[in-house]
Amino acid sequence: MPVQRTIRVYDRAEELYQAAAALVSEQLQTAINERGRALVAFSGGSLTAYLYPLLAGTPWREQIDWPLVSVLFADERYVPFDDAENTYRATRQTLLDHVPVQAEQVFPVPTYYREPEQAAAIYHQQTAALLAAHGGKFDVVLLGIGPDGHTASLFPHHPALATPADKLAVVVRDAPKPPPVRLSLTPTAFNAARSVVFIASGESKAAAVAAALTGPGNPHAQPTRLIQPEGGSLYWLVDRAAGRLL
């Protein structure tokens, strides 16, 4: 089945993030109601500042049975858990510490290993096991897009885009924005999703959003085009500034 794509443009960023909170909470709770559990992949960046505090507050906090949610991370900067750049740390501070999610159901990227490749192998295994326990699918994958078109830690024209299709996690070295070493889930992992939600706000994202959504495109120049969850839903939620070139 082809992917079902939906593009929604909101006048203001505040409306965008309220709509995103409503969509994510609905999708997670629907998964719980239908299958008894839910699996989500969180991203960092602006989502930790604008979306996650909404999910942690009323009314969205009460609309999700958080003890039945398992959490993975779309990508991570390869820095310690207590580093200000760590996505798990930011997500914990803005969301996970404020909802009754089970600690053993939160799976941060294990950046404490000296070699990132070891962490990638372990995160591949953890992701594979969680997908198997959830019918082979994420229920929700949350992603952003950078002004350069990157998503998660998948950067345009980066060698990591050529990761073999059977790998669910990849080390990204020499990233074009700091820190230079990162770990990302792969397009294969993201495409194993019932729903992928891209969120973009601000005029700095307008060119990247237009390149991702219009014209024939080049997946290696626009990595978001590699993410097409077959049989699933693909949402693009953008504010008027980010969508001005559509």
C-alpha cells in the first residue's frame, strides 16, 4: 500500500504545536486502545522546547496511558547523558520526568560506550526487539527538518545515507553541524512506522520544506524523501512561515 501523505499549514507556530500535541496524543492512545501498547521515536531540537512541554501538561498528559508507552530516540548527539547537547536529557527534562512513563521502557542511545559503533549495534538490537514486540511498527515517529534539509542525523549527501537496508541504527561521523559524531536511526527504521510526523516552523525552514515536498527531488539531497512508511501515514505539520514556498 502506498504512503498516505497529509500536509497541514498553520498560521502561527503556537497553533502548529498545539495541533501536533493533539495528533501525537491521539495516535499514541489509539495504539494503546487497539494493541495494548505504543511505541514512539522522539526527536530533539525545537520539539523539546515547544512540543514536549505541551505533551507534559494539561490536557494532553492525561490523554495518554504513559505506563503503556515505550520510547526510543530518532537520533542522538554522541555526548554523555548529562551534557546540555544530549537529546535524551532534554526530552527527560521537558517531558519524560513529568509523565508516568516506566523508566525501563525508555531506551536512550547508549552514548557511554567509547566506540559509537558498539552503541549503534546495541541500539539496532534494542530497536529490532521493540519493533518485534509492537507488531513490527513504530506507532509514531516524530521528526523535524533543518534548514539544510537534514532530518534526525541524516544529512544531505552524507555517507550514512548509504547504510545497508538491514541496519536500523548508524553512526554519523563528520556531521556538518556540531557535535560531529552522532547516532541515528536509519530510513529502514523510520519506514517501519504506522505514522511519521514531520514538524517544521520558521522561515529558515521554508526552502527545505519546499524541496522536500515539491518537484521530483533527490533523496540524497533531501533525506526526508527517503522516509516513506509504506502502508502508513506521513504527516507534514508546518507553520505559515515554514510553508510559504509551497
